[in-house]
Amino acid sequence: MNRSLVMATTFDAILEEIASLSIEDQEMVDEIIHKRVIESKREEIRADYQAALLERQKGRIKSGSVADLFGSL
């Protein structure tokens, strides 16, 4: 079976399962998912920041003003 078809089927099953919960439980699932998405975005930002710091330490990134940027073009 195609992986995307399996994932879609699993996703549909999860949504159906959530729909069968009480409104309160659905709200709790929503809150949990929302918090996990926020945390994932934070981790992504942190990883990007760490990568940028490393690039700067290696001298691959220059800092300056907009005028400096246009002056170097």
C-alpha cells in the first residue's frame, strides 16, 4: 500500500476517534496539539539560531548596516 495512502487512512482514523470524544476531551486534545506545535516551532527557531551562531563564529556571516550591504554589492 502507498505510504501516503496509509498515512491518510491513519489520519482519518485519528480524526474520527477524536470526533467521538466529548467536547471537553476534544478541547483538551486541541490544547495539547497547540502546545506541541508551539514547542516544535521554538525548537526550530532555537536550532536556526544555533546554526547562525556557528556560521558567525566560522566567519561565514558578516554583520553591518543596510548601507554596508548595498556598499558591498
